Amino acid sequence: MKALPRFLAAFAASLLLAAPFAARSNTLEAIKQRNKIIVAVDISAPPYGMLDGQARQTGSDVEAAQLLAKDLGVALEIVPVNGPNRVPFLLSRKVDVVLASFSITEERKKVVAYSAPYGVVPVLVAGPGSASVASFSDLAGKTIAVTRGTTSDQELTRGLKDIPGAQIVRYEDDATTNTAVATGQQDFLVGAPSVLPAIKKANPSRDIVPKFIAKSYPYAVGLRKNDPELKEWLDGWVEANLKNGKFNEIYQRYFGMPLPAEMQR
């Protein structure tokens, strides 16, 4: 029997973890009683999550998590995660919610719930400036780096399905993926546009530039299913902070561009 892809296997494992908690729960009330919200953030995925020069957690998702705790009136605990373990950490109740560049996908919607989206991330295909690449078909015979279990991984897998000779090299987090490209282990990668400055900083001689956008995904707060009180509160929180411009301020500060106009409306 053919083995399941890693990200599907992770989902299957997460379903088993979630089984004892299938009944309706009230995480919002538990957060208030605890006086603390526990949030999963990928600290290895700049500019969503990273460490600054003083080893302090920062990034757009870190600021969103801080805003979430402030608006709830509770303390914040951030639990570092990576792409593959975001869903298992949520479903095993190690965290209350996920704010980790958590794109909305049909696969994930089978096992988790989402708030209204508060940002958007394009899936970018990048490579050497001298390379002529305008579509997945131009990656025939190429080796492409990607972070395992991410939407970039999913789009790359779909895009290369019928492309001869293309090879995917999967890494466990964005930092490792970036290092692989910065050191020349691979010349092509698929990820968020935010990975390119990190590669340039690590190796200024590497001329890795955008080639084309494979797809754009809105991202949102991830929560467990059957938790209607928390979902209702989060949807209202997202709406309020889109309306007052706070999410747009955070997005512009880290991405150098505003949120899409339709999202701000």
C-alpha cells in the first residue's frame, strides 16, 4: 500500500488526537478562567515570526498574538511551532489557537476551523535572476526547495505533478529552506515573498528573485472545530481590527505593502 504524503499523515494523526475532544468545548471560557491565552507562532518564518537582535520574539504574527491577548484582557504565552506541527499542536490542546502564517486551505478545513482572515500570503516561485522561469513547466529537470507541510509545499506538489525531471527537496522549517538556497544547495524555491530578504541577507552574492506567483492564500487564526464561542469572538475581533486599521498597520510594517483593499473593507 502506498504511503500517505507527510502532510496527509499529519492530518490523520491529528484526527486521532482530536477524537476524544469531538464534543463541543468552550475554549474562550477556559482562556478567561486561566487568564492566559496560549498561541502557536512559527518563530522561524520571518517576517511572521522571528527573533530580533536581542533574541526577543517579533514579527507580524507575534504582534497579532499580542493584540489578541490585549483585546481579550489576558496574558500571552507563545509556543514556537513549525509548518508540519501547527495542526497537531492545536488538536492535542498544547495551544489554544494558531497564528502562524496559517493559510486557509481545503485540506486543513477538514480538521480545523478558521477565523475570518486577517492577512494574505502569496505563494512565490523564485530562482536565479538569469533563469527563464514563468510557469511550473519551466522547472522541468530542476531541483526546488520548499518547507514541508506548508501551502507552498502543496502548491509545488500540485504544480509539478506532470513535470518531468523536477525534484522537490523538503525542509522542516523556513530557516533551513532559506539556508539551503543561500548556500547554493538548491537554486529554486517556493515560499512567501518574505523569504527572499532572508536569503539575500545570509548571502548577498546569491541573486534569487521572484519568478511568478503560483497562488495567493488568505491566512487566519486556526482553532479547533466545535468551539463556536471562540470562533464568534475571533471573527468579531478580526473584523474590528481590520476596520480600525491595526491589522493593516502591522502588515505594512512587516511586508512594506497594505492589505488588499477588499480585505480592509
